[in-house]
Amino acid sequence: MCGIIGYIGKKNVVPILIEGLKKLEYRGYDSAGIAVVDDGPILRRRAKGKISVLEDVLKQDEVKGNYGIGHTRWATHGRPSEENAHPHQDCTGDIVIVHNGIIEKYMDLKTQLSFEGHKFQTETDTEVIAHLIEKYFQENLEEAVRQAMEHLEGEFAVAVISSRDRDKIVLVKQGPPVIVGLGENEYFISSDVNPLLLYTKDVVFLNDGEMAVIEREGVTYSDFSGKLLKKKIDHINWNPLMIEKSGFKHFMLKEIFEQPRVIRDTLKGRISMDKGKVLLGEIGLPPERIKSIRRVVILACGTSFNASLVGKYFIEEIAGIPVDVEYASEYRYRNFILDKNSLVVAVSQSGETADTLAALRALKVKKPLTLAVCNVESSSIARETAGLLMTHAGPEIGVAATKTFSAQMTALMLLALYLGQINESMDKDTGLSYIKELQRIPTKIESILSQTEGLEKLAKKFISASHFLYLGRWANYPIALEGALKLKEISYIHAEGYPSGEMKHGPIALIDDNMPTMAIAPKDRIYEKIMSNISEIKARSGYVIAVAYEDDKEIEAKVDAVIRIPAILPLLSPFLTTVPLQLFAYYIAAARGADVDQPRNLAKSVTVE
């Protein structure tokens, strides 16, 4: 939920830490701080609020050094304040740490340490770690950290420095992601790859239960018991320019406009027009196991859950396999009704979503076939599953997911076609028709993106709205959920998404002239049904905006405004209907002056429960 950054080398560490923290802002935070070492004691600077506030503190009270650690905090234990901001220290100030995650039963540890004479200065669970390390410190930092780890329960990534064991950063992982970047005579640590790309593309991902000791001469890896490990070096192909705004006002708008490229990249090399087939041998699952699949369970959270609901329609329609889409945060506590003929698909942009990862680990006792749909190849979820279907969205900085949503739908459509091929529920002509339409989708999205002025003008009419209702049916029901989610998370307007057939079972009571409705109405097999729902809203003085095909003349007389999209094969319409809803939410939020890329109380990746 928050971000760790660190550096050891010959350069002044402060600009590197600050720039790294800025690259981690999108993860969500309420305070920030750094700790640096030069020739004397460890120097800390912290501030509540944005990193710009921390920069002002540093201008007034400058520090320098050539190694150190930094952190953006998202409050879990203790209110947002300078006092509770990381980095935290022990009683002496000689040991300083930053921490992502949650320490369970920390009050028991705090009570015991207080009894032993340790003085606590904050309300956080993190400070317990610093005092535990102090307790076991005997001039060797990594040994003290190992002993401290034996007493910690929960999920944590921790970086530690000490003025009594200098020129060293000790890093441990048990849950939240943390990465070591390998430069030339310099080393970096980060919660994700984005801050590292300016300096290196060679990285090492730590697994749970692992430690890295980073010194000027190199990096040593071990498990918590001290057993040395050999780690694979991954090369990240993302271009640093991919995470710049490229002239757009916000990252979110840039990422909406990147969706045609993202879909093309996710399709690239995976479809054959000659054979009318999808080529997914890369996912690493044996075809004979895939052929035996009788049930699919998809685990996800947030926007990934909505993409997974669309995937349910894809797989059931094309492959004829029943699909359950489950909130990972709830499924992990269920009685898993799975067997070897079940396929469990974990969908996560970051590959580090804590609830999805925990559910995946819990259900392995049932020995189902497992597959990750993920945007980060070396992420924890990708490493936990038997197979991996990569999306190729590149880094997404805006907290509100847009291009990764389209990438996930693309990957799930490819999976549906692949399953249909292997179990022979889909003939070649059907497969070819979908493949051809998939290839046309990026161009159709580009046509939507080329005509946004009218949509922006329409959106600005609703900047004072307090509530919004989103309705969709069949494959566009999940798009109603996603459209409502986008509006509420970035504009703070309350919005609800419903299957339109459920409107008469409760939501219709909300309809009046102050309750606008967004109706997703492509011409598909249930078009007449949603037209009936629209009529019911209009009969109750409701204002209706419809997302409809360009050639739909009938709808103009029945709604107050129409957002036009190109016609498409009905099952694939979610790829097009979602784009104007993303833009609609963006334009309202921007006009309201909201922090579009970093909405309040939200984090990009939820890496703790």
C-alpha cells in the first residue's frame, strides 16, 4: 500500500530517494520521509502530506549522504502525522527502518519491549521492529534482523540501516513486494520497478522468507535462517518514458489513450489468422490438463474483479465451461469445492494483491490447475501459479485502473478462445470471426478517442451530481459496475452499478430528476430489454445517458443524451463501452478539481489485507 526506496553507491542519495518516492506516489500515501548516512549519525527528515512538503523540510534543513532509505506511508496503525511517518528508529537512533505491511499482535511485543525498558515514540506497529532489532543487535545488523524476524507475525517488507554497522542496507520480505536493482557500482531497493528504470533494468525479486544484504561490494541473498541463496536476475523491458505523462494532464488520461496499443501488444504473437487459432502454448499448462477442465474459478479484487466478470461471459459463451468469479478477500475463508478438473485463474494487475495471493495459497490443498493473468512477470502471484498469461500493459501509474482493465479483458478473451479450441466447443469459423474482430478493436477504440470533445462537454454538466446509477445487461453488466467504480473512486460522486433487470427490485426507488442514469445499450440480444428499462426510468423523470452504437437511430428519441461507439460483435462490446465511461469519470473528476491520479484513501496495489 505504501512505498519503500533505498540506495547505496557514490552519488548523493537524497535526490535519488526523493525522485524514487515521487515514482511511488501512485501507490497511495499520507506522509513521507527519508533517512540518510554520511560520516556521522543517521539523519531523518519526515513530513505529513505530499512529498512536496518533505522537499520543503529538506530545503530548510538539508541533509547529505551516499546511502539511505525512504518511505511513503499509508496509515494503518496510528493517524497520519510527522511522528508516525517512516523511517522509524530504535531508542538510540542508531537503527532506522522503513516497513510496508502489518505486524500482527504487535501490542504484545510492544508491551514486552516496554517492560524491558524500550521507549516508544509513535502509535505504529512498525516501531516494534526497530526495537526488536535493537534488542538483538551485537554489531552485526543482518544477524540482529534475523533474530527479530523470528518474533514477527504478519506481512512485512522491511529495510534497515544502522550507524553501528555502516555501508549496508538489510532487506527482508514476508508478503509485500520488494525488489533489488543492480546498477554499476551502485544498488537500489524499491517496492516496484518504476523508480528503478532510470538507473537500471536488471533487478532481483525477493520471495517470502528471504533477505538481501546490500553493500557497496555487492548483494548477498539468504533465507531467514541464514542459508545462502542464488537469485535469478530479471531484465525489465519497460522504457522509462512509458511512465511519463507525454503531454497529458494526468497519467489516467494518458493510460486511457494507451488502450489501443495495450490491446495490440497483448494480442501480439498470440493469434493466427491462417489457422483461425489462438496460440497460448506460452502459458505453460499441459493441453491434456486443460482439456479435462470442467469448471473455472476466477479470483480477483477491485477492477480486476470486474474484468473477470467480463471474462466469465467470454469463457461460458465460447468454451462452454461454467465459471465462478469470486472476490478473493472472501473466497480465501471459504470451504473450497475444487478438484483436479478445476482451473483457478488469479487475475491481478500487480501480481501482489494480498487477498488474491492468500486465497491462491490457501486453495492449493485441493490441487487444482492454477493460472495467473498478470502484468508483472516476476510477481508473487505469477510465481505461485502453474501457468502464466501475461498482459502487456506496461506500467500503470494512475490509481484508477484503465488500460490494465482492457489488457485483462483481452487476456481473458484469448483464454476463452484457447479453451474453446482445446475442448473443441468452438469451430474454426467462429474462432476466426472473433480473432478478426479482436484485431479491429484497437482501431475502433481510437475512433472513440478521436471524438472526446462532446463527451467532455456532457460530463461537465454533472460536476455537481451527488449520485449516479449505471445499468447494463449480459456482458455489459460488469461494465456498469466498472463505470460506477471509476466515477466514485476518482470524483467522489456516489455511484452504483446494477444489472438493469434488477432495477425493479430496489434501485428504481431512487429514480427522480436528481438521479442521472448511465445506460449501456449496444444492439445485442437483450437490447429490447434494456430499452424497456430506459422507458421505466424516463417515466419517473429520470435523466438518461445511453452508450449506444453509431447506427442506432431508435435510441435518440428515448434518452436525454447518447454517447456513440462503433458497432462490434456483441460479446466483444465491453471493450468499447468501457472507454467512454472511463473518460466520463475522468472529465467529471478533473472538472471538480479532484486528484485524479492519486484519489484520497486509495492505493494502487493493495499488498496487505
